Amino acid sequence: MKNRKKRPIAGFTRVSTTSGPRSGTSRGGNYSTACFLSQRGAEKILKSLLYYTGSRRRALLTHSLLEMTREAKKTVASLASLTAEARLLDLHYIPSRYPNGLPSGYPHAFYDKETAREALAAARRIAAAVEAEYRRRDEKEILNSDVEN
């Protein structure tokens, strides 16, 4: 196979190791990716609740978990206790993905297993709180829905 054909394949291989099934904190060592995915997962579930509760447009357009949590706690008081988790995950939004998001080096050099575990735990606490709110409101359809691609 010619080198020019191998380059795209190598690119896909590299991307798959940082975004595929091996991107978790227990295997693969892609801790920066685990931090980003933790932030992103918490963002998506918080946005679902904001849409559900009819929040203002600005809260739906942000990527800041802290801002979303502040908005959500207006209608769901139990989310007020999650500001520390939101703040922690917001810190990973840019630097975990972009080389120029850090003073020098690249994300994989700055993130470690403990940081990834903390991010994952914070995301799980946010997800659990949102799921508890859906259960409280007896939203079985939301909790049990399958997402189609």
C-alpha cells in the first residue's frame, strides 16, 4: 500500500483510540478524552433538563455547566448542590481537547488517571441528580428512551 493511502488510515486509528471504547479511565490511558467526555455527557443531560423545564434560550446555548446549573436550580432546587461538580467539569471543556488550551505541551501530557476519575465522578453525580428529577416527575418515557442514530 502506498504511503499516501496509509496516512488517512493511521489518522482514523489514532482518533479511534482516543474517542472509542478504550477512551475510559480504566483502560487506554486517554485521560484528557475521559475528562472531555465527562464534561460533554454532563452538559447533554443538563441541557435535556433545561429543555424539559422550558429554560431561557441563553441557558440552552452555553457550554458552561455552572451557568446551566444556576439556571436549572431555579426550577429544580436539588441541583443547587452541584455547583462544585459543574465548576470542576467546566475546567476541562477547552484544555482537555486543544493543544493551545494549555500554557505548553498537549492535553495528554497534563491529564492523569485521578483527574479523569474526579471528572467522571462529577459527571455521574450530575447525571444521577437529573435522572432523580425525571423519576420524581414520573418521566419513565424519558428515562427509558432509546436514542436512534
